[in-house]
Amino acid sequence: MAGERVKLQVQERESRGSAESRRLRKEGLIPGVLYGRGKAPHPICIAERELRRVLTGGQGLHAILDVTLDGQKTTHPSILKEYQQHPVKGGIIHIDLQEVRLDQPIQARVVVELVGEPAGVTEGGVLSQVNREITVQALPMEIPEHLELDVTPLGVNESLRVADLTAIEGVTFLDDPETVIATVSAPTVVEEPAEVLEEGEEPAEAPEGEQAPEGAAGAPLEPDADAAGSPGTVPG
């Protein structure tokens, strides 16, 4: 379970816009927004090193963040709502935090991890994970870090669905129970050609539009008759 609260110190930022965001990133700060409960969005920025520490902790993206603004003592329990990554470098370039009440359920996307080796794979089948995340609803402190799905009994041409996930008290799976998570497909069968020619051998073919007479295949052609006026042999 999540069950972990992580302190996160953030700074207020006075202005918004792409130019300001670029300036902050050059200074090692990640721009973001803190969305309050019924309050106007609050522009913030976070030290990149501090943000990396929080998001790579034991609870990862599902940690409850005790957000504190510089110069204030009030703590804002929040969760990671959304983040943007650099399209090439992959680092986080913007982050949105959502303030929550710890006594009210929230929705979150949770990763499904496959465990075990399917019986169908030992028979030559191929395991595929169709969906890697599902949506759950629970109290903020009860959101699972991840879900495990045992694929050991999965045979060839069989699938496991959301309904096959082990139920967790206090956690509701919101996706359709028939949503496929993992499947084992049959191996691809490659058919051998009916006739295999030896190396260098080519099939005999008649010229296009012609058909060799029966029994004449491979026989030498007779020379043409002598042209008129040319010396020949007179039968005696």
C-alpha cells in the first residue's frame, strides 16, 4: 500500500509562461502548479534534485506528498496529478500536484506486474501483456504501489482479465472486469514447401505460349530442310 507520506518543500513563482519556465529549468528548478481543493491553482517550482528524490522513493508516483510552501507552516497533503517529460532527454519539465483529503477516496492509475511463467510458454506459446495499468479507487493512503497478476496457469490461447486480479480490501477496480491484461498466443507455424529442389536445380518450364509435344521432352531438334537450289542428296 501507499501508506507513506513524503515531505516536499516548494517555492512560489510570480509569473507563468514558456519564457519563465525555461529560465527556471536553467536554474535547476521544475515549474509546476498546485491545485487546491476549491481554490485557484497556485504556481510553484521545485528543485529538480528534490523532486527526483520524492518520485524515486519507495512509493514512487503514488506517495502522499506533504507540500509546504517556503515561509509557511501549513502542510498541503497532495498527490502527483500529472507530469510532462522532455521528448528527447526524458527528464521532467513540468509537474501538477493535486491537494487531497485523506478521508476521501481518489482515483489513480496503477501498474499491473505479471509474475510466474505461463504453462503455455513452456509449450511454445508467446506471452503478451495487453494492458499495463488499470484505474483504481481508494483512500489516498490505500492506493497500491502496484498490482500483481499470477500468469502461471495461463495456457496457449488463454487470457487473464481484470476480473482475475486478487481483490484488495478498500480498493475498487474501475476498469471493465472483462478487460484483457495478459494473453498467451499460439506459436507461428512455418509450413515447409511441398517440393524441395537440390542446390542449383531449376524446374523445367515450357516456353511461354508453347507446350512441348508428348514424348519429345529433351529430344534434339531435327535440322531444317535444305533451302531450294542448294546441293542435296538424291535418293538412288
